[in-house]
Amino acid sequence: MTIDRAVMMFAGFMVLVSLGLGFYASPWWYLLTIFVGVNLIQASVTGFCPSAMIFRKLGCPAGVAFK
């Protein structure tokens, strides 16, 4: 799995978890969904993604977007 796919899977997982927590626990968890969305937009513009750096350190091979 490349870094690109790992970042997309992690972001999707975090969105689903935050939606579930927002529905069942507290609406404040929806802020996590907003944070993930803003981070995805920021990463697409600047190319800087903290989760991509973590996946790189974990040994995922580079993809097209995050090298």
C-alpha cells in the first residue's frame, strides 16, 4: 500500500469514526470531521501532510502525491 492510499484510507476511517461518535456520543466530535476535511484540502494545496510523514516513517512506499 502506498502512502497516498494509506492517507486516503486513514482519512476515510477518521471521518466515519467521528461521524459515529458525533451521532452516538457528542456532537462535538463533528469538529474532528471538519479538521480532517480541512487537512485534506490543505494537503492537496501545499503537499504537506502530517499523516503522510507518519506513514513514510512506518515504511510505506512513496506514491504519486506524497514522495
